[in-house]
Amino acid sequence: MTITREAELAALKVIGRIVARTMHAMARAMEPGMTTRELDEIGAALLEREGAISAPRSAYGFPGATCISVNEEIAHGIPGDRALAAGDLVNIDVSASKDGFYADTGASFQVPPGTPAQDRLRRDGRRAMEIGIAEVAGGRPLAGIGKAIGRFASARGYTLIRNLASHGVGRSLHEAPETIATWPTRGDRRRIDTGLVLTVEPFLSRGGQWATEGDDGWTLYADPAAPVVQFEHTVVATPRGAVILTLPG
């Protein structure tokens, strides 16, 4: 969506805070032995308490309130009986709606204790997202997001998953503009409208280039197999840059 009224921005900030607080609360609750279903139940309860509706469940019939992806799973992991273990790399993706407005956020965490290599990957994954967000402003090219992220990734020896893109959001979970690349592309001449609401969510990897679907019809894995992290914010474009909507406040 493209924001045209202050009331729309205020409503997006409300749901943005809700999904951000939910994600961070889930991350704080992680501990060895907890199942991903138990972790999802924490997220579901927090969303319900705030009067928010799980977006993947309501929009697509996803079998969970949130997406929880562990280690070899890189996105859309189904909450279930898998027990978390010390050192696991866990991606938590929370998207929800309230009063007809949607926000989407995600981040990769590690069940303590972490390792220096995983800490570095997560730190660089967050930095890749921040570099992409810095390219968001009214009138600037959409392709500039992926160009900047690609330059950062290449300089540090990383790859990017090239079939999981950013997207428009606001009045639905996925809307125009669709397939906003977080990797370098050619021929995309689209410009960012002032007021545009979109996600910035690069998938940074140590070798993975594509996401492939598993047998359950939801969970995605890296091809070639490699560690992957994802960090995501919902932002709105202004003439002076991006305003991040998915902050816990």
C-alpha cells in the first residue's frame, strides 16, 4: 500500500510494534528442550492478547501462528515436535494484522551458547538488511536495494538466496510491488513511491543460492545446503528515507 493519511501510518505502527514485541518475546523464551510448537504457542498467545490475527494462518492456512525455521530450515518452518538444542540457529518470522493493517518482521537467533562463526553470520545478516533499508526513499530505484545488499554480500564472501524476495505489505501480507529483489538484478526500472510500505528481508548465506520446498509443502531449505540467516523489517518510504515500522518501541 501507499500511505496517504496520517491515520494509516498510526495504524501500521501499532501492528508493527505488536509483531516486533512478539518476535523478541519468543526469542527471549527459547531454551534447549523447548519444542517449536511450544515456542509458537507463546507467539500465538501474545498476538491474541493484543487483538492481532496471525497473517500466514489467516491468509494462507499456514499450520501455525508464526513461522519457526531451525538450522537447515531457512523459511516457513512449521511449528511442531522438534526440540530446540543448544547452538541451534532459529529464524522467527512473525506477521499479523490488526484493524485491517498488516506488518511483517523476522530475525535469526541462536539458542545459547552461540559460536563466533554464527554470531558473525547473524551480525552480517542484520547489517545486510540495514544496508537495504538505507536505499529506501521516495523516488529512488527499487533495484537499488538489491544492488547495495549484493555489493555488501560479495565483498564479504557471502551468497544471497535469490528466489525469496521482499514485497509490498500494508493492507494484505503480500501485495504490490511484488518480488523486490534483495540481490543484484538488471532491467528493473521501478521507482519507490513516497508512502510505499514494503519489507526489506535479505537471506544471507555461506553458500546457499536458492530456496527449495520440502515434503511438507511449506518448509524451505537452502540449495546448495548452507547456513542462512534472514532479518526483516517493514518500512515506509519518505522523501528523506525509510521509517521502520516493526520496532518494539
